Amino acid sequence: SLNVLNSRPDHAELDNHVRTNKWHALGLQLDLDNDELDGFRSACLGDIGACRQKMFALWLKQTEPKPTRQKLLDALRTKAVAEMYIAQQYELHIRQQLSQKVLPDIPDCPIPIDTVQCDIVKLKELIVGEINNKFADLCELMQTCLPNITREMFQAHLINEAVRDNPTAEKILKEFTNGMKWIDNQLDVEEHCKAFLCVFHKMGGTFLLASKQVKTQWIKVAKQKMDVSLSLDQ
């Protein structure tokens, strides 16, 4: 147990289990350079998820001091960060995985930023593929209350003004899938998908059933074809 806590985590587990908004304060507690962290905020236009990913990627590249799960837990529990619940849940995950002997123990070597995440292109293709598989059924459903779902999609920033002003179900779905082209990490893929599912969930009725099925299929194909665990809970 102590050996695992003192070993290097992988990027996927940090994405899934350390989703703090206090990424800048956490980066400082992990001995990262303040100017570099400020640069992430500018480069990512304030996108918290993207900033956090870059911060973790930078941290995982370090050799001295070595990035460890224990160091991250300690940093989360400092007064400056004070993410006690996230630390508790992350440590619980570590111990549960340890008991199942499936927790990766990453070698003590620098990890290039471009290798710390899953094959994002393939993941996006799978997500879009599931929408295309259900395209006709989704369009038929959305046409039943097109003004309402158009309004919700626009408020969720999933469609642009041109689609809002002249909506069709096909345009809305295409706008969602086209948005995938501009995403380059798993966390933002999940956020994009959750926003879509949330709109369907709010609509209720048949939309709620459809959202559950789409969500289940996304999680299933990611796990079966890529061994990637998608986090799509609202």
C-alpha cells in the first residue's frame, strides 16, 4: 500500500478522480512554476478543465521531486487547496484499486504530454458513431418539441446562433458532433457529452429514456473498444 502511494499516478486516474477547480493553487502546492501556471490560464482562455489537464501533465513530467499519489493527497489537504472531499474519494479509489490489484504503477521516468491521455481521435469517433447510429431516431424525437430543445441546446452552448434562429434536428445534432473536432482531451469530451445528456434529461419523458440509452452506449463502446472509463454522471 505504501509503495503504491509513493509511486507515480497516471494521467487518466487524475482526470477521473481529482477534478478540482483549484488547479492553480494545487499546482503551486505541487511545486510548479507560477508563471507557467498563469500561462495555462491564458492559453486555455480560462477553461478550468483544460488548465487542470495541462497542470497535471506538467507535474507528471517532473523527475525531482518525483510526482507521487501521496504528494498529491497531501497537497489536496493543505490549507491553500482544502479539497478534503476530493482527497478522501481519491484515496478511497486508490485503496479499492489496490485491493483488486489493478492500479497502475507508472515507471519513474518523465512522461511526454502527448502520451498521457487516451487516443482522443478514436474516442471522439466512437462518440460520434453512436450519435450517427441513432441519428434518425434522435431527429424524430427532437422534432416533437423542436423550439424547446433548441432553446435548451443554445443555453447549454451546444449550438450557435445561426442554428438557433433556423433550427432543425439534423442541424442541432451535426453542431454537437462538429464540436468534437475542436476537443483534444478526454475531460472535455466528457463535459461536451454531459452537456448534451443534461439537455435531454431536462426535457424529461422519452428524452430521458433516450439520454439513458445514449449514455449507456457511450460508456460501453469506450470500455469495450478502448478500455477507457468515461465519467458521464451529471
